[in-house]
Amino acid sequence: MKIKYFTDTDTLYIEFQSANIVETRDLDDNTLIDIDMHGNVCAITIEHAQQRTNIPNISFEQIVA
């Protein structure tokens, strides 16, 4: 997984897997979901991210079951 934040455009990009994107769907006016040929969600793009998330406090934790 890759998480990128672009300060110049206030865009948060979360990539779950690298794949050929065949469709991008609008979840709402400021959220896009990238879908591969098998219908899997590969990435999410969030525009106006600072208004919609708490960017300075993002953390990642992997839990092994």
C-alpha cells in the first residue's frame, strides 16, 4: 500500500495495489475510486483532503492475526 499527500492540490491518494485501472468511479464530488478489470478497488483519491480528513494525524498499523 502507498499513501501520498500532495500539498499543492490538497489531494490524498491511497493505493492498495498496483494494477491496470479500467474504470474510475465518483464516490462523491471529491472522492474517486479506481477499479481494475476484476472489479477490485485499487486506489482512492480524496480531493480537499485537509477539510475532509485529519491529515497531520494519519497513522498506519498492521495487525497480524
